[in-house]
Amino acid sequence: MAFVTNDNQQLTLTDSTFNLTQREKRVLEKSWANTFAEKVFPAIDESIFSVLYSDKASRPNTPVNVIVGALILKEALGDTDDELVEALMFDVRYQYALHTTSFEEQPLSDRTLSRFRARVLAYETEHDVDLIHECIVKMAKEIAEFMNISPNMQRMDSLMIAANIKNLSLLELFYTCVANLAKIMNQREITLPEEQYHYIEKDDYNRCIYHQRNLDATERTIVVMHDAEKLIELCDKTGNLDDTSEYQLLIRLLKERTIIDDDGTRRLRKKEEVENPSEVLLNPSDPEATFRYKAGGKNLGYVGNVVESVGEKGSLITDYAYEKNIYADNQFMKDYLEQQDTFDEGAFMVADGAYSGETNSRIAASHNLKLVTTNFTGRKPDEIYADFKFSDDGHFLLECINGCTPEECTYDSGNERSVAHFKTEECSSCPYKDRCQPRFLKTKVRKEVSWKAVGRAKQLQYMKTEEFSRYSRFRNGVEAVPSLLRRRYNVDKIPTRGKNRTRFHFGFKIAALNFQKLLDYINNLDNCAPKTKTA
């Protein structure tokens, strides 16, 4: 299939809008369809997706901007794929929004959207390039220009996104993985041992999990673990199941949740023996999902991160990221900052304390961006450290709060601390010695302090200023974004599994939210426009 740009957008004599009455046309032009047709649809860059198609002469592709636009409308209006295809055939608003009113036949079929998803995901798997992110971010920048939103006022926040999986007990997890492998072996005509044949029988799950009361859950898990060993041994003999995910996941489960003792016997790992407990297999239906406690809740799945740019009359999500939910907020910030160019004078980014860090502050400063974090995480240092002076590289203490210079100073790279030695008489008479708490030796005084502690002390001082209070109030606005994504766009109910697949849907939910923000901005302009008086 060859890539062809969608140039067939001129009105024809058979255009469906010609059959509308004047009243119907006025309503159409005031609807969401007109805003989408004029501002969103032209901002979709088809060329980004040319890599998905052949460069040889062949049957042309379905217009990519129609597909992408339709997927945005799907999330914005809460349609299913089938409802979207039917609406495009019979609802002139969809046709008007997607510039297809002059098409003899609407270009979407029941397979168009699923095939497009498959192409995008296959390309991302092979090249590690997220085309949807590239398209939506570029589209957001064009819309931001129309809304007079610059990147000089930004705020960042993250939200936990639930995976579409059940939280399995250890017994359920072992049973499911073993049963999945047994069924694949049966399909490939590998004879199952009599003791393990029951895993392919109907209702065996309920029988093993709920109705077997002669053994407790741990004992039943051990039985299933030994059955897993036997099936793995049989698979290794046949040698033709290495390519199956069922075999690989059972191998992974045994590695993560069991251990072989010195005598050669396998047993279940104790809780404290589990390595990287946040990254272990939770459910074979979504092997990429991870586990994390946050805000007092237990989360299985992924995490989304959003960057919101703010203008005088509106805001827009101008960038986003999506990872496993063990991904740290300060790493999201670092990733974003490293991709940016130099900002205009006075530009700032506001986020909560989880995004803080000396590294992020330095990177932001190198891009002429002021990074403000609005709460404090971790242990609070004494504020006197804010007046300690360090070398530019942050390795050596040059002067303490009392204006004393160390006689010698070294850098402890293992602890990332400066180790300074002062004169005993200087520290003995220092008014800050009780708060500084240096270590008095026989002939000198030793003080260890890190550049990070100095930065955190300065942050504590800054948090008491009126300027900081203004930034804090500004940041509060971004907390509406996770709430909207959950309530209006059902981000916790994405009907698929896996990081790349769910990220595909998350990107279009971001685009749908931006479309709503654009509608709100235009409606606000209409309401504020001066009314023309008539005679």
C-alpha cells in the first residue's frame, strides 16, 4: 500500500453540505465540528506516518489525517470503533470535521482503525519510535500558537493508570501460567503427562483455586510449582516452544518467585527474598505492568506524565510521556528538560516535590528555565546550610555560614559529600556550632556537607516567600488534568493491554482533552466578543 497525501478536500457539486438548509448550516458552523475542521484537522501532519507505507506505486492508503482525526473524535465523543464508523457514514458533523463531505463513500471501514493501530505498533516495536506522540505534540504546538500560549509558563504532573488486568494471588498466577502453557502444548500435539492433563479441562480453574479445601493456598501453589517444573522439562526435550510467550512467561515466573536451594530442590521465595518486587510478573495477560504504592494506594499498571502550558485565556497539554508505573517523577522531568531548546527570558516550570533534584535544576538552568517545586520531600536540612558556599562543580566547600574558609577540603565521591577541616578556635566561637554540629577532633574540626543539602536548604528558605506562594497556586491548576482524564476520558479503562498499546490510546485521550480545551477557548472568545447593536 503506497502513501499518498490527502489532497481530495475540495468541495464538489455533490457535497453533502449543499443539501442543508440555512438554519442547519448555521448550527453546523457553531458546533464542535467547525472548530475541529478549521483548527484540529489541518494541524495533523500526515507525513509523519509515511514510513508505515510502501514507497512503490500501488493502491493508495486511506487518508491518514482522516484516520488520526477520527481517533481523536472517538476519544472526545466516547465512541467505540463501530459507532465511529457508523457516525461518519450518517452524521454530517463527523464528515464536516474530517473534510469528507465530498467523498462518494466514507473512507473508514470496520478494519481501517485496527489495521492502522497494528501498523503504528509494529513500527514502534521495530524502531522504538512513537509516531502518535510525535503527531500529537506537533499538533498541540500549532493549536497553542492559535491560543496565544507560549512555553514560558508550564506545569507538570503525573497520574497512575490502571492496567486492564486482575490482581492475581500467587496461586492464581502460577495456575494461570501453567494452564496457558499446557493448552499451547496440547495445540501443538505434545502429549501431556496424566498428572498435568487436568489443566486443559473445562472448569479446572475453579476446581483448583476454590474447591480444593484439603490443602491451603501455599500448599496448592507448591503443587502447581512442581507441575510447572515438569512441563518446562517436557518442553525443553521437545525444543519447539521457545518461541511462545506462554513458555517464556512461565520461565520468568519460576525465576522471580522460586529459588533452588543448595540440595537442588525448588521452593517458593519468601517475601524478603523476592528481587525487584515492583517488577515481577503480576498477570500473564499484561507482562509489562508493574506494581507501586503511591498516595496510600496500590497501583498495578502504568503512569502518565503531562506538561501543561498556560496562557492568559486557556491552557493546553503540549507534551506527555507514558511509562511503567515504577518510573520516577524526577526522571520524567529530566527526560523532558533534556529534549528542550533554550527558553525565553522569564520562562518557568512548576511541579511538585517529586520532580525536584539538583540535576534537574542544573539542566533547567542551562536551558534558561526556572524550575520550581512546590513541596518538600525527604529529610529537611537546617536552613543555615543555604549560606554555605560551594565550588561550581559542587564538590568542595569554600566558605561556611560564619564566613570561615576550610584549611583543607576533599571530595568523598561515594557519599557525594565535601569533607572540610576548619581551625578549632574558629568553630569553638561560632554562633552556629550547635546547629551545624561539626566533629571536633584533637587539632582540627571536621565537617561533612553535600551540595544537595545546600540546595535543599535554599529551597526551604524560598518556600517562605510570596513569590513561591504564587507559583504554588499556579501549580494547583494542573491537578485538574488527571481528574479530567479519569472522569471524562476513562483513562483507567483502556480496553487493551501492554505499554505500547495503552500508550497509543493515552495519546489520543490527550489530543481529545486538548480539543476540549480549544473548544472552551473559542467559546470564551465568543462570549467576550462585543455585541453589535442593531437599529
